[in-house]
Amino acid sequence: MRIKFPLLIISCCLLLMACDHKTSQKSYQAYYNFNNVTIPTQVKQLAKDLKNKGIPTKDWDNLVPYINRYNQENTNLQPVVKKWTTSKIGKDQNQFVTFLNEKTFEDNKSHFTDDLNCRRTSFLILHDLITSSEDLTKWDLPLQNEFLDLKSRHKELNAKDQTLYSLLFGDNINYQSTDDLLKAWKEAGLKFLENVKLLSVFQNSPGDVSNFHTAIAYEKDGSIYVFEKQDPTLPYRWSRFNNWADIKAHWLGNRFKVFKDNVDILVNDQKFDDFLENTFFIPQNNQLAPQDK
């Protein structure tokens, strides 16, 4: 059967566009940028971003001494990146010591005298802005040693914060899945900040719904920025992704690769895939955001 010439041209154009789209998508999802917040200009810019997103200055000011102290104590013990650096999705220069044996972890931790982990870092930034419809002071939840340690250094944290920490991060043997966790959040009427989102990684196994990692994320200039304390003995990290889906691909392709079939990543109080279906985000272009000078 003969194909009319104009129709043939259109078909070829569509095929070329599809091929170009696949190529650009591959490039679009292949890389991310990061630095370890080691210089004053990075600290100032991150502080400015979070303030513009509604984070109280006092909460950021509570975190800055930990960042500075880590950078002072980390005398070549862990590699750091001082400038925005490009890396492939799923590739990471740091080995997460909490997944190593206990002795290795303690040896690494002994070099850092007063530091935070991922959960306490995220909590210091967001705790004033995560609200509830229920009176959390009346909830009887197990105390978390992590919170008690944090409160010993931040006396302003109160009974509501104590329960909130347990709700957000505490292990609960009664949970059979992350659905039970999200149900508890709903019963408490937790309301999360939209401008700066809490990212949570939970092991999703019957009777073992435990928090592996947390970070915060926000949108800016067509990119997604993620700030996290990678690990109790690893650097703070500020990353820039092309889209939300790349964050999941990066985490499941690296630090949580071994557990990828038994973890759920949450964005505030939504499972990651549900969040992707409901979110509206248009990247600035098919390249990484321009490098800082």
C-alpha cells in the first residue's frame, strides 16, 4: 500500500521527536547536583531559601551550630564536596555507616562529639510548622531516646514536640504496615507544611515499621532541593534534582537498594507514588539548574 508523501514526512517527524524525547528524558533523569554545606555562602543561601519558604529564623539558627561544628570536627575523616558537583543518580561518594557493623559505627561516631542524625535535623527545622487537630500532650506514646537527647540541648522543646517526634519517627510494634502509620497521623490530625516537605523512608514490614531516614525538600527555580543529614557521622548535604521522581530513583538505587522491596518513601503524609500522581511540577528545562558561580 502506498503512503502519501506528506503523511510519510509527518510520520518521520513524529518518530524523530519521539527519539529526541527519549534522549532528553534519559539525560534529564540521569544526574543530580550536591554540596555539603561547608562554606559560609552555602549556609547563607540555604538559610535564605528556607526563610523564603516559611521556616522560622530561630529554628534555622538552632541548626547552624551543628553544621559548623561538624565541619570543624570533620578533619578529613569523611570526604566533603565544597562546590556544586554533578553526580549520576544512584551514585554516592559516602558509605552509610549505620548500615555497617556496630563497632565500625562507634569508631566513626567517636570522632564527632556533639552531632545530629537525619531525624533530629529535620525535626529542628520543621517542628514548629507541623500542626495537629488533636491535643498531642494527651497522647501516651513511648519516649524516644533521640528526642530526649535533643531536648537536653534545646529546653524550648515541649510535651507536644515529644509526642510529635514519637508519632513521626518512633517504632511501633502494633503497626503492620506504613498504612497503619499514616492512619495514626490522620487520627492525630497532623498537618504538614507544603512549601518545605518532610521526606521519610520507612521499612514497611509487619511489626517492623521503622524510620530509616528523613530529609526536607522544596521547589525552587524549576528544581527540587533536598537538605539532609546523611548519617550521624556523615556530612550535611544539600542536593538539587531535576524532578521528584529522581529523588526516589537515587535513594532506591543507592543507600536503600538492599531494602528497596520493603521500604516506603513518604512525602509529608503521602506515599511517594501517590504524591507524584497528585503533584503539579514543571521543571525549568531538561537540564540541571545552572551551576552556581
